[in-house]
Amino acid sequence: MIAAIKPAGSNTRGLLAYLYGPGRQDEHLDPHIVAGFAMLGMPDPGRDENATLTALARYLDEPVRLRNSEFGKKVTDHVWHCPVRAAPEDRHLSDTEWGEIAQRIVQAAGIAPTGDDLACRWITVRHADDHIHILATTVREDGRRPKLHDSGLRVGDACREIEKDYGLRQLKKGDRTGARSPTQAEMHKAERLGWEQTSPEWLQDRIRAAIPHVTNAEEFLSYLEADGIEVKARRGPSGDLLGYAVGRPGDVNENGEQIFHPGGKIAPGLSLPKITARLESSRPEEHPTARRNRASTPWHQAADALDTLHADLADDTHAQAHVSALGELIEATSQKAPANLRAELQAASKAFARAQRSQVRAEDRAAHALRSAARDIVRTATGPDGSALAALVAALVWAAIVAGRWHEAKSHAHQADAARQTVRHLQMAADRALAPTLAELAARPPREEARRVLVGDVRAAVPDHAERIFADPAWFALATVLADAEARGHEPHQLLKEAAAQRELTTARQPARVLITRIQHTGRNPAPNRRAEAARRRSTMASTVLTEQSRNPQTAVAATTPTEKQHRQRR
């Protein structure tokens, strides 16, 4: 059950005209009052042919008029409106039940507290099977204004209790971090203009898409303008940027003027201070191309950066920063991914937007590596390396699972649900990304003798998951990956242990696939020659000793290694 408190209005008669009217699409049927502050003697235009909307409006507005005449200052925000809607799968509720529900909601909101005979005047109009409208005038009988601060949270809590008591679909408790729901007017306008999204939804997607491309607030506004978005900056006397609002081209009011939406009103995480904090935490310390040259491709670098998320969840402020930055990395990946993956990755990015925000304050600088990786992808990735992109998307799957578990541990119900939706989209993208690599690997399996040796490596490295790995259709491809890594000087047993340690395999749908992406990522470079490395270390040690002897001959004996002393004694 959803109760959506609307912005305060000033025209009681006008709202009644809508509630008792036919609706925008003739959807209002049999409008009538099912509950109110005083049912006896109340005019109901839906049941009494002699009652009028004007008479009902005057009846509700009486305390407002008395206050206006007494104080000489007109109240202009006295109309409180709250539609309450049941879920589509909920059972049919009677007028009596809807009336009881309305009574509980106005009590929770502070419109009509229990036992308060001087509370506000209110009515509940029903004109459809699945919802009601509560209308109140927010001047009490004693002339005071009601205390409505945080009424939305209290009403939300009441709805959760109502769902339990009436056997309705149970929704999750709100936490004030969700984006604002579109208004009926915005939805009708989008439908009229042929837009798939309302203006705030459209703007939110483009703001989130812009963040990985910029390093400061001024760049951010310039990027939005270049993307065709109307931008209005708010600046102080010194010229410093204090805030911003954005508008969708073609979204104008009745006077033909552009409609602007402040960033913080579009979604809680899109206010200027929060965006600035995130951008400052990811300013590059060097040119991204320099990092790319040292860290292979941006896809590899991003997969490496995701390891910081798993390792930094003990501190909640760090965890929230990493979860927020993870959303930016998913968005950046969706922008640069090939066409066959883009739809699922974009859906994942949109779903994870809800998981990025919680009441936990983020220490944004803790997620520097993830945000830098996102920026490098949008700025320097010229084309996806198939196996590298597959490894990154697989790493994103696990990262989203980890983020969801953190949210669950913190009882962030909406965020945990969003993370689960994200995982489903990422898993589909990961399957598609890995398909060409699996086909290539399966086409050249290692010989039977080599495969038997690799079976022993798997049983020794991950004994608890060995049978599931062998039953996975991707086992032969995994065997090829291990054989290739061994040819580069790696030890298959060690690679398997390291890959299994990076992600637990119990919840993996296909453990062999998980191991393939991890081993291809960590074992992509040739292993160092161990003999050459040992010789290099001995040479470095000898050079250090000789240098120290030349500086201070008296310390030569002290600097002699135990091996050299033993050798002299044996002679």
C-alpha cells in the first residue's frame, strides 16, 4: 500500500472538483465519501443530490476562514492531499475498510491525532476500487496549525502496519534515500508528448551518465550543457557555484518557459555538494593514459580495482563509498561495452542507482581506485578485449552480490533488493560476454593425460567444490585455461586456490565459469622465471654488501652472510 502525500495546495474547491469529476480518462466511478472528521451532517455530492462541491469546500475551509479573519494574514498552503493505493494483487477492500485505513493514516500524519477533538477537518473520497484520496485542511478548530514534520515517514510506517493487519502485500519501509516518484501530471505530460520517461527520470539517467566523464563541478555543468540539457547554475556574489538545476528540452510550462528541476530534488545523491565530494575523491594524480600503459587495458585495471571493495567493508563509511563508486563503474562499463551487452548493463546501472544511496555517510576518498577506474574506462577504452571485458563483468557480478550482502546486514531493504535486481542483469551480461571465450577454449581442450593431472589439481585446491566444477559444462574450457597458464609458467594448483579465495564458490551458479574469468585475469601474464629471480636477489644482496664494505671496512665481518661464514669454516 502506497500513501503519497502531495505538495500543499490552496484550492479546496478545485481539488474536490477533480475527486468528484470524471478523471482525465473517465476513470473515476461513483465518487463518494467513505470517512471523515464528522460524518453526521457532512454534505456528500456523491450521495446527496442537493449537496454541492462549493458547500463541502466551505464546510472543510471554515477553520481556515476564521484564522484568516482573526490574524489578517491569509493561509495559502492549507490543502493536504494524500492518495492511498493498494497493490494490484491485493484483495478488494470495502468502504468500511478503506474508511478505517484512512482514519489510521490521518492519525499517523498528525492531521487528526487520536482523542483530539480540535483536530483538522478531513474527508476521504473513493472513486475507484483500488485507491482513496484523503483531503484535509491544515488549520485546526482552535486556529493552530498541525505538526506535520516527518509526516511522510509516520504515514509510511502506518501503511506497513496496515498491510500486516489487512493481509495486503507488504512493502519495504522507506528511508528517505529513494528518488522522488513521478507525479500524475508528469506522467500524463510524458504520455502526451510521447516520452518514454518523465522529465526527472530522463534527467536522472543523464546526470548519472555524466559523472564518470568529469573531474569537478564546472566540468559537470559544461558536460550536461554539451549533452543538450538546459542548465541553470546558482552562484554566490563571488561567482562560486552554490547549486544547479536542470531542464529537459521541450519541457515547458503553460507560459512556454523552461521547467527546471534542482539536482537534489531529482534524487538525493545528485545535489551539488554530494556530486562535488564524489568528483574530488577521484581526481587523477596522473594522466590516465600513463596508468593504462602500466596496468594493461582499462578493463583489467577496473577488475583489479574491484578487489578493494571486498577488502574494505568493515568500516561502514568506506563500504558506502565503495558501493556508490561501484554504481559509477557499472555505468561507465555500460557506456563503453559492445552493443550485445549494452542493454543489460544499462539496466543493471539503472537498477543499482537505488543501491548506491543509503543513510550511511560515505568517506568518498576510500573509493578512489574504483572511481579512477570508471573514469579511465570512459576516457581511454578504445575497444573491448573480449576476455578482459568478460572478466570485468564477472567481477561486477560478484561485487554487486557483496554490496547486496552489506545492505542486507545493515537492514537496507530497498538497497538490497536493488542489488539483487542488478545481479540478475549483470549475470545475463556476463554469460553473453563469456560465450565467445568459452567457445574458443572448448575447441582446443588439453589432451586426456594433461586433463587427468588437472583434475588432481582441482581436487587438491578446491576439494569442497570439485564435483560441481567437473559437472559444469564449462569444465573443459577451464582445463584449457589452466593448461595455457601452466605453459606461461604458472602453477595450476596455486592459481585455483587464489581464484577460489577471491570469491566463495558455494553460491556460484557455474563455478567453472567463475574460475575461468578469475584465472584468465590473474594469470594473463607470464610467470617470472624463479631461477632468474633468485639469481637477481643474490646479485642485489652481494652488491649491497660490497657497497657497505667499501664505505666502512670495519663492518665487513658483520655484513658477511651466514652462508659465507659457514663456507669459510668448512675450508
